[in-house]
Amino acid sequence: MTGGHRRRKQQGSRPQAPILVITGLTREADCLRGEGVTFLCSGADANALRSALAEKDATQYSAVVSFGLAGGLDPVLRPGDAVIATCAVSDTETSERLQPMLGRILLEGFSGAGVAARHGAVFGVDAPVMTVAEKTLLRQRSGAAAVDMESHLADAFARRHNLPFAIVRVISDPAGRALPPLAGQAIRPDGGVDVGFVAKELARRPAQLGDLIRAGFDARAAFSTLRRCGGLLGPLLGLALA
């Protein structure tokens, strides 16, 4: 679990409280640029994220954003497409809290910068969704466009503390593509990738190499979009919250 901070300065007034951006990977957090955001990286560990959020002083933040990669559930979505959530869905609840104004400003801002972005529901899970069959079932059950491991927890934190909340997720693995088994086990607690583990798993099960290469190409497209969104996130939300 890692975190970082960049404060926005406002001339002639007190600095605005930063936006808490919740990610799963340090590489996702690295896509954030500019002032006015502070990040919390879960390391793709839902229980660790719950514990970290329970210790956060919510009065120190002006808003909460779930930001990073996602698995596609809607077959129309391709790697690099961005989903600006209309609601957060999980096995236990559906949130209608996501403010339409924030979503509209983000969608218009990203689209204006050339990002392929659309609205849709995001399903939050505690464990990785690895197979096409699992994705198909989630899509049928929920109608969600994408799935990730942080948005449901970020949403719960924002609702508990009455903070504005948004979800910005970029599709990495599309609905019709499974992830190699090692992908769900290679994340370190700090949100980085355990390269040694990946090498050992490939030596033990080399048949995963083809799927891993395909996942790498998908992730490249996704991170290209995420970097563009990361540079706009703080300014767009700063404008919306001013």
C-alpha cells in the first residue's frame, strides 16, 4: 500500500484540499500529473485498501476518484477505451451517488482531448476476474461496462463521508480476452509488479507466454489513454469543485 501527494495552490486563498485518487497499481498512480491530487495505491489487495481507507481523515480531501485500468465487460469496449462511471456496482449494493455534473465534465474534457470515452456502470470485486466466462456472467447479472478491484471500496468511503466521487477507468483486457493465471498473482503489496515471480511462473508454465504478450499489448494501449486522462483529471475536477 503506497501513497503520494501533490497540493494545488490557489492565489489569494487557502489551498484547496486535494482530491484522493485510489489506484490498484503504482504504474496507474504514475499517470497522474499536476498539483491538487493525492493517491492511495492498494496493491490490488481489497482488504488492505479497506484498512487503509478506515485510517484516512476524510476531512483532508475535497473529492474521491477511483482511477486506473479495468477489465471490459461490455463487448463493444476495446483496450484504451475510457469508462466514466454512472454508478458503482458490487455484489452487495449499487450506488446512485455519482454526481452527473462530475461525470459530464470528465467525459467532455477527455473526449475533447481525443480520448475514446463513454459513460457506463463499473462493477467492483475483491478478487481478479480472469476468464471470459466470469466476465460474461458479470455482464449478464449487472449490465456493467467494466470491472475493477477498487471502485466499490472507494465509493463506500466517499458515501460514508459525503464526498464527491467519480470513477475513471480505462479498459485493458477486453470482454473477450482472458488474463493469464500469473497476472492475478504478480502484484506486490506496494502496487508494483513482481518480475521475479513472473519469470518463475513462465519457466514453470511457459504456455502462458502468448497470453501474457497479448495482455502486454492491451496494457500498452490502456496506459497510453490513462496518461492522457491523468494529466487532465486534477484540472477538470478542480474546475468542477471550485
